[in-house]
Amino acid sequence: MSRTPFVFLMLIALSCEAPQLPVSPLDALKITVPAEANRAVSFTNKDAAYYYTQTHKADHPEHTWFEGMNIAKNRVFGGYRLYADGQELENQLSEVTVYPYKMVRKHKGDLVEELWMLDHLNILEVSLTGADESIGIALKGQGVAVKSQAGPITFLSSQEGGFVIALSTKTFHPIEVKENILYAEAKAGGFYIAVAKTETEAEAMIRNVQQNIVTLKSNRVRRMERFMEYNTFLKCNVDSLSLAINWLNITMNQLVTQQQGDGIYAGLPWFNEYWGRDEFIAFPGAMLVSGQFQTGRKILKSFADYQDKDKSSRYFGRVPNIVNPSNIDYHTTDGTPRFVIALQDYVKYSGDTSLIKELYPAVINSIEGALKNWVDAKGYLLHEDNETWMDARDANLVSYSPRGTRANDIQALWYNQLRAGAYFATYMHDIANQNKWNSLAEKLKNNFQKDYLDANRDYLADRLNKENKPDFSLRPNQLFALDMVDDSTTRAKALRKAWEELVYPWGVATLDRQDPNFHPFHLTPEYHKDAAYHNGTIWPWLNGIAMQRMMEFGQAETAYALFKNMNRQVLTRGVVGGLSENLDAYPHEGQALPKLTGTYLQAWSNSEQLRIWSQYFLGIRPDLTNNTVTIAPRIPDEIKRVEFRSLIGESNISCVYTKSTYTKYTYRFNNLPRLSIRVDIYPYEIVELTIGPRHTLDIIESKEGLTLTLRGPQDKFKEVKPARSPARVAEREFFDQLLKGVKFAQPLPLNNHPVMSKTR
């Protein structure tokens, strides 16, 4: 094996004093974590590796197993211990600050530790400065041990995956091994830890990083800076809101990886893989509202490639539920409708109608496969008990929350899949399928309104079972199905019922607290955690549809109360900058808030918070296929000033909103083509205006009413003064009355819940 001579490498290291990175705008996002919070910290390399730790002590009951470096579902090593002058550093006593791109621990004395991960490399830099004589590092994990040394590089075995770990100091100073602790002189400044399949590859990676570390760090920081400045630009007078949204965008983007082509990790630590369902639930908030259209296009094409194209298969037309390095699985019903709906959302945001032509065969297969194998005489989409998102089963493969054979959210997704198919058929001039799919959608909706409603109940059935009987378990899935009901009074009553029984201040529960099968805790000795997974446990991704429905009925402040609470979790609890998969439904005795459970960082939790912010609070909803953009802001009262940018097509809309004695919105249409803008400011009549490149629209609301002023490049302008709409006012007053005093659900005494009794 050819190796660069040790002396030569030492001369390089000692003769090149690496310049310091400039201060980054990202530094304003830093979060200092107190020891009592002991939060999760996670970074990915945007390929197949992630690093997980906790700020002060790795003690999480579920996540500690995954501490350290993980690559393509293999645990490589379990974190590290650091030493200075022969003494192990005590992380519990350190001051920890987390940045979007690094973690810094300030230990006793002047000892400073920095942890970096780099883009597209399986490598960590662990810096340690302030020691007097020596620094040391020990990698944790069963089976991780020193194998050999070659000059300044030490090679170690990995926990899983047959990887080789290469470790050197930052300056290639010699390393001495004592009892699996690797020591070097203090002036070495820290360590590089590289992971590869061979020693040659691992050593080459370390050499590359040692020579190019400043450039590699700068590239990672600049990528994040560009993303924040161009894709997700936001400033707001509510500092906590800006901080939370900016962090959510950063941690959401962490999960967009290239493990098997482009995709979105479902969640960390154990869902570092692509799931069809999760991918396309997350798609709008992860890809579209941040303008990542090229990556979104690749994801759609990738899942179309994975589609089951075997016409003899009962899964013909389905996209997979799971895509990971060792498995592709098609056992989901909702992933395929969500794929088609995501494609429709993509072309609306991007204007990339070429992808319609390319993927239209996949759309046809998705619908025709369902019609062939899974649709009954009434037009309902059939499925097994575990083929909705509520898919937990026991050891005997019996569903904990059976939802076969026709769950309400599945019928709503199928309806929207048919409508999206007809949308594409119209574009493709496929009149036969356009008419066929629209007709099927109408039939489905008409039957739904007969079978899922009961005059004696103010909410929807969760499913029809095999005996064609409605199951009126009160679950949040009905929120997805409200569009299947024409009567607005029924919809508003169902929303109120769902909110007051299922929506807690910390998120949406999966089952009514009055139900005998309600499980107040996700993790508890009384029962298996999967029994609670969809029978009470909170899922933050459901907050998105709950807030959306409230805002559709004019209750923006009610929705904002939940939105703020989730931002608070981003900033103070769990993983720094992100949202967890789950929470207990109830706090434990003596606690004000419930425990976070499940994955520490879940894609659809983050993405739904981002989607609702962009599409409903800021109110930007494009449809470039039809050359229209809806602007329907519903800015909460707390916000007095907000600046943002929304990427649409090949350009963007930027906006400055201010509220003082009057309210003003200034929208700049930066190089957008000629479009129809639909302006929806309650309680005024909706106005449609035609805009072109570099047009500016000022919207001013004062005591005198609403004024819209549209200016073109030559300062030509058009002024419109919409009238107040009596019909909209009357409708809002009606809904205000139906939803008056709506409150969050609150825990009941534990003795109300049979599952908590050991004698049940």
C-alpha cells in the first residue's frame, strides 16, 4: 500500500497555518443548551451518513443505541470520549452551543471542543484546543478497537457494516495508543475520523481533508447560507418565530440526502431510508415551499422508476412504501395517491410541465392498477388493516388500530388522486381518461357522504369495515376527509369535535381520550409502545392539517396558538432545531409537558410546520400550470413585520409586510412571467390582476378600506379598491359562531383509561 512519508506530511501540517473561517450569518441561529435540557444534536453529510449525540450526556432510552456515526443503516462507532492532559472531559459540566453546521463544547478551563461533519464525506473533525500537554480520544462501540497503525494514521474496526475507521490528528502529529485511547501532543489541535470500506480509501479521505479542510468547511457553510438567503429567506419581528422556522428549514434540509439517489429520510435515528408515504407527505414542506425543484423532480422520477409495473401483480401501479439499501416494499395504500398528488403540487410550483409528459404513464398505472385490484363497486379504494399510515402490528401481525377495509383518509387521497389524474389528462388532451376519472371521483364523493356521516353524530366515521359497517372511532384522519363533505356546517362541527377531543396544546392525538382503547403514554411499562403508537400518541405531522382546517374556517389565531407551541419545541426541547416523530398524549405526573418519543427528528413533522407557514399564514399558493398564483395571507396579530421570499418557477415573489396604524403588503414579482394573481384579503372581494416581470403590488388596508396598487417596470400603475364582501362577512360570522370558544383537549385523570389498569 502506497503511503505519503510521515515526515513530508508533518512538514505540510507544520508549515500551513489554516486560516480561520469568516463569521457566518448562520451564527445568529446558535442555540446554547443548558445541562438540564441535554438535547439531541444531529448532522448529516447529505449522502448516507449521520452523526447523533446529546449535548451533555448520551442517556436517551431509545436513541443512545445510535449514538455516533451511522452510515446506510449501519452503526459505525458509538461516539467518542475526549481527554486533555490525561483527564477525561466531563461533558455534563460543559457549556454547549449548537450551530447549524457544528457543535461547540466549552469545558472547564480554556478547553474548547468543536464537532464538524462535512458534506458528501464520511468524516468528522473533532477539534480540541486549550490543553497544556496532551489530547486524547477513544471511540466507543462494541467491536470498535485499534487494528493497526501506519505512520500518523491509526486504523480501527467498526461496529457494523465491515467499515474501516481511520483516525489521525489534524496536523498528522504522531499518535500513541494506550488502552484503546489515542493520545497526541496538545498542539495537534484535534482529530479527523474517516470511515470507508478499505484502509486505502479511509487514508485518502483523511489526506484530502487535512489539505482542504478550510475549503470543505467553507463549502458546507456556504451551502447552508445560500439556502437560507435564497431558498427560505425570512425575517420577522417575532424573533422566536424567525429562529424556529430557520432552524426547521436547516434540519429539514439535513434529511434530504443521496443515499439511494435523491430522497428524504423519513426520520432519524432509525428511519434513515426513503418511505413512499413519508416522502410525499413531507414533499410540499421539504421541497416545494423552499423551491428545491430540481431535487423534487429527481425524487418523483426515482419513485416512478420504483413503481410496480408488473400487470399481473396485485400491487401493479403502486410506488413503494420503503426504499432502503436492502429492501423495497409495496405494502402501503396511501403512498401512491400521495405520489400523484405530489407530482401535481410539483408542477403547480415549478411550472415544469415536461414532467407531466414524462410521468403520465406512471399516473395512468397508479389509477388503473387500483381500479383493477383494489376498488369496490361503490368506487372506494380497498386496503388491508395495516396499509394506512396507522400501520402498527403486534408480534402475530394483528393490527393495533385496524382500519380496513376503507379508511376515510384513504378515500380522500384516492379522490384527490383521481382529480389530479384528470388534471394531468386535461393537459395531455386525454379526454377519455379525463372524463372517466372525474366521473369516478364524483361517484366516490357521493357515496362517501352517504356512508361516512350519521345525523346523530357531529363527526365522520373513521372507516367502513369488512361488513360495510361504519366505525365511528374518533380519530384525526377525518381532517383529511373534510373536503369529501359538501355541507360546510357539517365540516365545521366535525372540526370542532376533532379539535376539542384530539388537539392538545402540544399536538394532535391519534385517538379520542374518551375511547376505552386510548393510551395516554407512548412509552410506559403498562403496555407495548406499538399498542399506543396510533391509539393516543401525539403525531406532530397531523398539526399541519389541523391548523389548515382551522384557517380555512377563518380561525387563524386558534391555529397560531398550536403553531407557536411547536416552534417552542424546536427551540427548547428534543433535537436542536427540529421536531420529533411523537409525544406522549399526557404529561407524566409532576410534569408540565409530555415526553417526546419516537424518532428525534421526523421529516413530516418539520415539513408540515413549514408548509402551513408558507401556504396558509403567508398564503402563497401557486398553480403555474394554469398561470395563476393565489395570495391569501392570514398573518397573526402578534406579527407586526415580516419579510420573506417564495420561490416559484424560475423566479420568486418577495414580500414585506408591516402592521401599525394600517396594514401594508408589498409584493415584488421578480422576473416572473405574465401571470394571473388572485388576491384574497378577508373580508374583501377577491381580486384577480395580471402581472408581469418586475411588477410590484402594494396592498394597503386602513380604516378607509383596501387599496391595491400594481406598478409595472415603467412605473405604470393600476389601482383597485375592492369592496367588502357581505357574503364573506356573513359566512365568517356563521363559522365564528360554530367555532366560538373552541379549546384544546386536556388530559383526563388516568383512572378514566382502562389500558392503565393492570387488571384489564
